Amino acid sequence: MKGRENLAISKENPFKLVSENANLALHALSKHAQDRSKMAMVYESVSGSRQVFSFFEIEQFSNKIANLLQNLGSGKGDRIFTLLNRTPELYATIPAVLKLGAAIAVLFPDFGSEAIRQRLEDAGARILITDSANLEKVRPLCGSLPTLEHILVIGENREKTVAGVQFHNFDKLLKNASNRFESAIVSEDDTCFLIYTSGTTGLPKGVVHRHAIRERLTETAQSVLQLEKSDFYWCTADPGWVTGLNYGIFAPWLLGMPILVYEGEFDAHKWLDILERNQVTCLYTTPTLLRLMRNEIGDISQKRDFALTRIFSAGEPLNTEVISWAERVFDAPIYDNYWQTETGSQIIANRPNVPVRRGSMGKAVEGVQVAIIDEKGKIVPSGVVGDIAIRPTLNSLFKGYWNFPEATRACFRAGWYITRDRGKLDENGYFWFVARNDDVITCEAQRIGPFEVENALLSHPAVAESAAIGVADVVTTEHVKAFIVLRKGYEATEKLAKEIANHVLAQLSPLATPKEIEFVSDLPKTKSGKIQRDQLRRKGSFDNEKVFIIE
Ligand code: AMP
């Protein structure tokens, strides 16, 4: 394959791979496929089947997909969408699209029609790859999306053309496609991913990433995850979220490491079996899923034979209570790390060999200049809360939001990229998360981060999940309201509400103590599991009978 012979390790910087072709698929897949037996993926389906794929097999599979897409006229500059479960087809389609020089946009498979329509329309998508289970959601979109030309369906499909959109049988096209494909030559600056993110607020924006991202993904796989040959790695995130794409696939593949993929949704007991059966050594997951697991299984009584040596968590603040639980149950350290879809790679992280300060996100990752700055872009003294910002020289930083230059410009100030998160830095170089900008609670001119309140709430034995928001208050500007999901066996009573409030008061301060507690059965969350505090603010209350005012 052309391009391979140009690969070399730069002498000045051993991390930096230099090549005439920056195509991420070449570096993450084709390069490793030269060794035909090298394992790339262990795949477990919902029905319990288990398959092992080598890099060579995925390379050939993705070459076929690249050919069939090319035959439909697709190539450099296109945006190609998938709406698929975590199946081998998805994991082969992603590099296939990159091989064409096009950008891949992965949608969560349980998105509804409107969420799919918004994203395809915004991106001007020509091609969507999905499966027969999604046909009902996809068919009504035809006719309302002028750029959409082809829908490829895995599994049964009786459609031919609907309102000008051609439907194809993916499996049939695949049979006739060649397994040889020459990856398009791209530059570091060419687009590889279009990742739609709504964060916890606002309409979805398409985050555009470049092939240059491979440098930071390679470096952080080594310096943060510290993946080694002896590891078996499982990132539980769906590739519809940046973590599942960048660290679920590319970071380990760039190092030639195999990944574990489980098709199914979260199920605490199944997960324990998967961890044990596969002897996973390194797990990457989210605080929400760890919290759910804690509620479901408590402290496991039956002795399990886990091989975990470390767990990484990202996407939300990691509560100290959850850290203690996970360390007890898995007998492995748990490392929080912080980054965003826009930064493309981890920028602050706890990691092996750097002493952990519980509750802190850790130190800046090597090669990234992270700071806490004020409104003018000046670095604030340690201990002072400000905006978490990075210098935009980072190779994994997004190119911008698709079709949204004003929103892109608004992310930069005085030579910094602003994350829109608030945090502080201590004198030892550890970063502490305070809140997403919009989530900060202002009470008697003090700014309270929901994380510290939620952290205190979660340390009460009755609390399974919690979210703190600010509610308008004529006296104090805002006061804290807490939404609480109780653990099994606890009842929503006024007595319990008061007990929980007192528990927070004993740990924090009167201002940070909830003046209202509402017991709920669930919290609104994004697809990647982040609590949507903006929805709680908008809604105010779900059930008045479950709201308790704390005097
Ligand atoms: P996303 O781009 O969807 O991954 O969301 C990124 C946002 O998630 C960040 O801007 C933070 O608000 C939040 N986030 C990610 N990691 C952490 C973390 N370790 N601690 C606290 N918040 C986090």
C-alpha cells in the first residue's frame, strides 16, 4: 500500500510519526495489518457470541467498505454518517470513511428522527449507513434533507428510492466490493471527524477535527493511559461520543493495541462478567456508570477474579465516594481525567506514577499548556477560581464548529482557548473542577460549584445520584436545590431530606447546603451520561409532593 514505506519515526521527537500521508486510518490500522496475526478487537455481542478480529481482517473489511462508498461517488471532503449499534460493521466503517479522505460522523444508535435530521441537515450529509432496525426512524427523513442521496442498510431492506433518496443493501454491495483500497493522501490539516456535541446545554454543534489529532492520541495513550503490550483495554463509551471514538478506538489502535467492544448497553452484572472473563487490565468509563454500578452491586460479596490494574474516568466530576467504592471493589486505582470534544485529547489527568489528590482532576498532561485565567485572559493566582483554558497550539484542538464561525471565535480569548468550565489550580499543580460556566450557583455573592454539593450529597448512604442547581431567591440571589435519586431500600421522607441536608451542612457551609430537596426517580442526562442541569433549572420541579423545604 502506497504511503506505508514513507512512515518513519522522527529523530528529534520519538513520539512524532512523520509521513507523507497523515491519514489516521493508515497509522491506526493499515500499518498494523502488515502483521497478519496481530489482534485488533475482541467483540462480544448482546446475544453472547464472541469474535476476535485481527488488524488485517479489519483492514480488509474496511477496504471493502471504502470501495463500496467510493463506487457511490464518495470521496475527499464528504461527511459520511453512521447510525449503528456497536457492531464490527461500525468499527470497520469508521476507518473506511477516513481512507476515502472523508469525515466520519457517528450518531448514537438510539437517537430519534429529529436528532438525526438536525445533524444530517447541518452537515449537508450525502450518505448515511444504518441497519434495518433503524429504518422506521430514517425513512421519514427522506425528502426533507436536500443533500442526502444514499442510505445504506445493513440487514433486510425492501426500499428502493424514497423521495429521491436511494436505499441500498449494504451486505449485497459489500459482497461485490474489492478488499484492496489505497488510502487517500491527506494532510495533517484535513478533516477526519465531525463530532456532534450538545454538551449539557444548547443545540448540537459539529466539532471538526483534523488528522493531526493522531499525535496527541498516541502520546496520551502512552503518557496517561500508559498502555502496554501486557494490557487488555476496554473503553465502555459508544463512538457516538468523543471518548468512544478517540480513546475507544484510535488511541489504542495507534499503539497497535487490541480493544474490547461490547455491543450491549450498561448492565452492572454483565459488566462484571465481561471484566472478569476478558481479564481486562485497563478500563475507561464514566462517573455516571460507576455510580450506577455502585448502586446496583454495592460491595461484591462473591470473590471475583479481576485483572484490573487501573481505571480511568472522564466526562463528569468524579465523586470521592465513588473513588473509594471502585478502589475497594476492583482493588485498582481510579484516575479522573478532563478534556472535551473540542480539545480532542486529555488535557488534565490523574495517571499512574503521579500522586493522586482525591477530588482533583490531576495535573496538566505533558505537552499541553493549561491555565486558569480571568476575563481578560490573565493567569490568576493559585487557589483563585477562573476559566480553565489552554494554549491553542495543541495538535488535537478542534478546527472549529462546522458552519458556525461565530461560535468558534467565541471560544478564544487573548491567545487562549476557553473551555467554558470553571476551575482552580493549587500551588502543587493540581487542577480542581468547580463547574460548567452555566452551572455555577451564585449565593450571597459567593459562587458555589454544584460538584462540591453533589460530592457531599453522594457521601450520604441513602444517595444514589444527585444534581445541585441554583434557584432564584429574593434574599440570597440564588439558593441551592438538590435533586436526589435514592438508593434501593430508602424512602423519600421529610426526615430523610433533613438528615441529608444536615449531612451536607456538616461538610460544607450553610450557603452550600440545599434549601430544597426533591426526590426523583431519575435525572435527565445526555447520551454520554452527563447530568443536564439546564433541564432541571428549566423544569424547576417534577413532583411537588416529593419536594422538601429545609428550614
Ligand atoms: P464532552 O465534550 O461531551 O466530552 O463534554 C466535555 C465537558 O464535560 C467538559 O467541558 C466538562 O464540563 C465535563 N467534563 C469532562 N471531564 C470532566 C472531569 N474529569 N471532571 C469534571 N468535568 C468534566
